[in-house]
Amino acid sequence: MVDTHCHLDLCEPPAAELIERAEAAGVTRLATVGTGPDSIERSLAAAGEHERVVAIVGRHPNFAAGFVDADARLIERAAADPAVRAIGETGLDYYRDGAPRADQRRAFEAQIELAAELSLPLVVHTREAEEDTFALLAALADGITIVLHCFSAPDRLEQCVERGYMCSFAGNVTYPKALELQDAARRVPDELLLVETDSPYLAPQPVRGKRNEPANVRHTAARVAELRGTSYEQLDALVERNAARVFRW
Ligand SMILES: [Zn+2]
């Protein structure tokens, strides 16, 4: 199993401990996300220290206030590290207006451009901003592999499938009331399916309310396997294959 999206630097226990617990749970690879300059440093350090960890580097929309070209150059320099396998997470978040929308958009556009230039996948965060997010991606992200992290647009699943976006399901798909999301997890084509924890957020149902960690991706994967009427082992192999293709490991 793999955890295609976690924030090791925001989790409380040290990365080494989390990785060990993940390994014990059968999680062979983790992608940790650097969301701003300091966080990028920490994600590169974790990937440098731990064989099973790769890095995703970018500027989170909640931290996009004042984003300028120099910020894009910093991400570009970080992405030269061979441990970096994607740009992001980037996108638009109108739920938590942590940064002005114009800044979020500028940061998003710059990171789409970077992903294209560097031939890296783009990890996208979108919350209550699907219309604008999908419009920008349609206009600017042609030819880029898109990963919709913490997939939360079940009403746009058809569009995602048409455009070939990877749909990465997080712990919220396991919540009893998430019926639409569960239906999307059932219907998404094999080749577009990924799973993640988004640790330390969104702990899956069996450990809901606690701080999340990469080892818990197995709970989300188990639920998705159940929804798709497949065995855990088959889902594991599928997700590993998809992640290996997208993140090139
Ligand atoms: Zn995240």
C-alpha cells in the first residue's frame, strides 16, 4: 500500500516513527507535501533521510498570500531534487479564505506552468472552488498529469474521467454519511484511483477524531476495496501500480 499525500512535518511524532509504523502496516511508500518554503525544506529532508519517502513541493492555496515570481523560482529549485515527484499542493480554497483569491490564483497558475515545464504531475487542492479550479485546469493544464488530492468533487466525476484526472481518496470517504463520495469511489475507473491519508488531518472512520498518520491509509484502502467489491490485495496492487506510474518510482 502507498500513502500518496501526507504532511509528515505537521504530524506530531517524528517522521522516523511514523514511517516505521506505516511500514508495519504494509505501507511501502509515502509522498510528503511541502506547502511553503520551510515545509519544502522539511519534506526534502524527510525524503533524503528515508528511502520510502518522496516529496511533493509547492505552495498551498491557504498560504498563497503575496505569492510572487521568486516563490515560483524557489519551488523550481526544490523540484530539481530527484526525490521530488510532483508539484503542489496547489489550487483554490474558497472555504478557508486564508489568502486572497487573486493570490491563490496567481500561485496556482505559476505552479501549473512549473509542472508543465518540469514534466511533473500537479497535485491539486480544491475546496468550495470547483468551478474555478476546473476552468483553470481546462485552460492551462493540458497534457499535465493531474492528481485531485482528497477527492471531493463526486458531482464532477464524469468530467474528471473524461480529462483523465487521478482521483485520490482520503479518510473522509470512510465516513458513514459520505454517500456521494463513496459512490464516486465505486465508479472511478481503475487507472485513475489513488488513496492517501492527508495526515495529520481526516483520520478514517476506525480512528476518527484522532490525529491521522500514514499507517491509517490501510483503513481508507480497505473501505474503498469493499465499495468496489474487490479484495484488499487487489486494490493494493492497483493503487501501487497507479502511484508508481504517476510518481515514477
Ligand atoms: Zn494536503
